[in-house]
Amino acid sequence: MFNKILIANRGEIAVRIMRSCRALGIATVAVYSDADAGSYHVREADEAVRIGPPAPSESYLRGDRIIDAALARGAEAIHPGYGFLSENAGFAEAVRAAGLVFIGPSASAIERMGSKTAARSLMEAAGVPVVPGYQGDPSPEAMAEAAAEIGYPVMVKAAAGGGGKGMRIVHEPEALADAIGAAQREARNAFGDDRIFLEKFVTEPRHIEFQIFGDQHGHTIHLFERDCSVQRRHQKIIEESPSPFMTEALRNAMGEAAVNAARAVDYVGAGTIEFIVDAARNFYFLEMNTRLQVEHPVTELVTGEDLVAWQIAVAAGEPLPKGQAELKQRGHALECRVYAEDASKNFLPDTGVVQLAAEPNDIRVDAGVQSGDAVTIHYDPMISKVVVHGATRDDALRRMRWALDHYLLIGPTTNLIYLGALIGHPAFVAGDVTTNFIAQHMADWQPADNDLTDYALIALAMVDRAAHSTQTRFASLTSNDPHNPWHIADGFRLTATQSR
């Protein structure tokens, strides 16, 4: 087992990884840009190393500086978290070339699954169902002919894409050329790669993914599904497990396909096989994410397993902690992603100092900021993830409603009220959700008058929390504690201490 791990990331995922490392007795090294010099993840680490200016291209994407920091501080392994360099095959190879352990899959697995077109071909060969599509000649003429054969609507997608970038839905032939041009420009700017391909757009789809894990001893398993259908701009904001759409037969079939997909690339570590599922419960491979996912906590809560601890164990050469037959789903888990953004203004990101971050009691909140920290223009505006578990889906929904109502965030505008509206919508409560849910039901949402922030109530809540904290602090003092104010006989007066 490792003695020290460097975490090549920031925000809530860096803090989350540190939590598991601490439980395992492993020291942690944080890296930070100038914008993050005093941030939460830096404060939580045992050590921290500056790696550059705020721009990711000069800091969190500088693999050479990150590796140098790991070597300088005596770390034996690097955990990439998600985003940044987590799915960069060149970085994974450079880490290993430096004599360090990359806590993730092999560079070859990342490379083979990093291109959506290559992954489609690989999955077809492995017998995993894929969405009908076309990845040949990218000329507008050839694309138009292929789209007509596939049948509209179609999806234009970036071959190296992710996070909804380089993606356009086309409903009619006249719009195809413009969509291709827009997707290529966006892909070139986001990934430095303007290759695109076509897929059949599945109407009324659900986005259901399977958590998979492989070790260095040839074992591959899955840890069941997550339903990630609630999305805005093709980015997930609410996830749950189990999926309310799932049947046992479908779970078995999708789980088997997910494991076969991972075995096709000799996968080691944590990964996710993402599927699109239509109304008739036909499922198709969408993509593989060769890393931990933002929504991994819902899997942790329904299985009772620490996936980061699993990652570390597998990277250290240990076999998977459990086999497929030993894993069970227990109850229901929900996750809501809290962003600094204004949902009533087309999810416009916001920035600023978080004046108060008061998390709901007894609820898991994976946060990247605390009171006094700043949300800046340089990085993703996600503040935290609220994650709940209940015996049933109704129990989980009730706990999530309570958690969102009791989560105080003062500073940048957040989507907390919007999240509450989403999970309270009758269609969501009924489990009748597709990736079109927001477009169909919540696209024109505006906060009601009684949803607007009442700063007087917040001020009262702050006073109440402060009072509760003080009471708890004094109640914890024992009668023998020399600092207990009720047992200090020093002649105290308001104006001075009286001499004895």
C-alpha cells in the first residue's frame, strides 16, 4: 500500500479523495494554481505544491509540473480525479515512465476508449449493442447521404468529445450542414480535434450507466447502474440508483454488456459504461469514461463500498475487494449537483466569494468550497454534491427535499431552489424522466415569489446555527477542564480581573 499520494485535481473531488486516503492512513499532496492558493483542497492536504497561474493550461493541465511535484514530495502514486488529465493517455504513460503509479487504467485503455469512433468499433466487435451511426467520409455530401440512410433525427458528435461539447441534434436535412460546422468549431476549440461522426438520435431516451471495476488479476465486475437522465446542456445534474426504469432482466443484460465492454480493453480500475435506453428498453452503448465519475457517491451509498479506496487498492496490485455475487443494492440514493449558476437565466454561471456555506446536518455533502472561499471564472462552477440514501425512493426523495431546504449558501447565485423544483416535479416523483425532462418541463422555470431569498430568515438561521455551535462547544467541556468558564475562580469582572 502507498504511503503518500499526490492528487492531480482540485475542488470537491480532491477533498473527496483525501477523505479516503486519510481513512487508509495515506498522506496526501495537493497541487494548486495561484487562484487556489488558499482553497479548501489545499487546506485539507498534508502538503501542497504550487504548479502555476490560474489558467488550467498553465497549471492543472501541466502534467510535467504535476509529476515533478510528486517526485519532489516523495509521493508514490498520482490520483487524477476526474476532468483535467484524468483521461489523458500521454499523462498516464508519463506518470508510469517517471516510476510512479497512475491510479487509473492503462494508457492503452484510455487511448482506445478516448475516441468515440474507435470505441464504437471496439464495442461492435465485442458484441455490445451500439447506436446506429456513421463514422466514414466527413464531407457534407457523405454525411447527408448517411443521415438520410440512418433516418432523422440524428446527432452530430465530436469524436474526441465529452461534457456535451461538439454535439448537435439535427431534426431535418436542411439543418445538417450548419450543425456539422458548429460541432466542428466547438470540438476544435474544446479538444483541438474537429473530427465528427453521426449517430441516430434516440427519442425519449434515458441515460443509464454502469459502474465497472477491473483489477490486475483478470477480475472484472460491475456495481450496478445509475440513472443520469436529468441533464441540462447534455450535462448531468441529478443522478440516482437504482434506476426507476430498471427491471431485473434489463439490469442483468446491461451489466453483462458493461463487463464485456471493460474486458474488451483489459480494463483495470474504475470506469463507467454509459448507455442510451429507449422507451422499449432497448439499450445502446454510448461511451466509456475511463475514470471515476462525478456521480460515484450514489453507487457508494447503495452498495456500502468506498470506490476511491477500491481504486487505490487495485492500483497497489491488490485484487478487487469483492466479487460480483457479494455485491448488493441496498435502498435508494440520489445526488444533486449544486452549481454557482442562475437557472432562470439559461444556467448562466456566477462567481464570487461564498459568504456562508452551512451544510444540512447528517447529510453527505461532497463540497469543494467552504465559507470564505471563492468561485472563480477559471474553473467549473460546481460547488458541491448533495447525496442522500433512503430505504426506498420515496424516502430518498423526502430526505433530498429536506437537505436542499436546509442547505444555506450565501454568495454567488446557485441552483439550489431549481434543484428543489426538479425533484418535486410530478414527473420526476413518478420516475417518468428522460433526457428531455428539463426541455419538456423546466426550460422556462422562474422562481416563484416565495422562492426568492429572504435574507432576514437566513440571518436568523445563521444566528441559530452559531448559538447551537456555542452551546455544543460549552456542553462538551467537563467539570475538570481548566478552560471551563464556570470553574475558573479568577475573580472575573466585565471590566477587569480582580486581584486576589
